[in-house]
Amino acid sequence: MGFFSDLKKNLTGGWADLSLSIPSAARGEPLTATISFSVRDEPIDVSKITMKVRCQEIVSIPERSMPNRTTHTSGQDGHASSHRPSGPTSVTETLFTQEVVAAHARSFDSGASETFDLVVSIPAHLPPTLTGRNARYEWSAYASADMRGNDPDSGWVPFEVR
């Protein structure tokens, strides 16, 4: 049963739990985030625990002509015709990304629980969190533990920047 239990943990990330708490921030000021990391039943080795912060500009255009895609059809009269389908489109550009290491390679005992406070400076020249009609600026952070098996992570956690 031990082999299948270990296989399941490697596939599902069942060795540890990780979460990220991140408050709102202000441009030009430091942001302090907290990673909570807890080990389940068995001791583990971690290569590193990190947090990534990013700012993205996302532009959505509801209807757009698709200039590079032409569809050829035959009309009722048998003559060929072409048209350019239109539809919504979205473009995302990453304006800022930074990775901060919370912990370097180390071992954790079974049942261990630890928190890591990380500080990241939010650049003053970048936009605040904003949602407009066709564009938005989103700030988010992602924490993960690099270890054998399926790495536990927080997923991208949005936060507000003023």
C-alpha cells in the first residue's frame, strides 16, 4: 500500500499545503505578503519556496475583423465568395514580473508548519489596479514550493494596487 500512497502523493501534491495571503498595496511602496506552508504526514525536502508578482494589461475587443483568416464558401449561385469572420479578441501583456525566494533548499519534518513574510517593492511608474470598458490592469501573486512530485502552489491570487 505504501507504493500506491506515495504515487498518489506525487501525482496530487499530497505532501504539503501552501497558501498565500496578500494585502492591497500602493505604488512606490513595499508590499508584504505571507506564505503559509505546512507539511502533512511525512518529512519532505524542498528545493525552494518562491513568490512571483506580476502586473498585466489585458485588452478585450468585443468585435473585431480577423484580417488573417479568410473563409471561402460557395454561394447559392455556385460562385465562390469570401468573408472575414469577426469575433471577440483579447490581448495580454505582462508589464512587470518579479520572483522572490522565501526559502532555499531545506528539509521539513512531518507536521511542520511555517510562515514566510516576503517584501516586494511595487514600482511607482506602473498602473494601479483598474478595470475599464475594454482594458484592465491586474496585479496578482503566485506562491509555490519546488519539490518532488506535484508542487503545491497558491494559484494566481489577485490583489489591489492603488
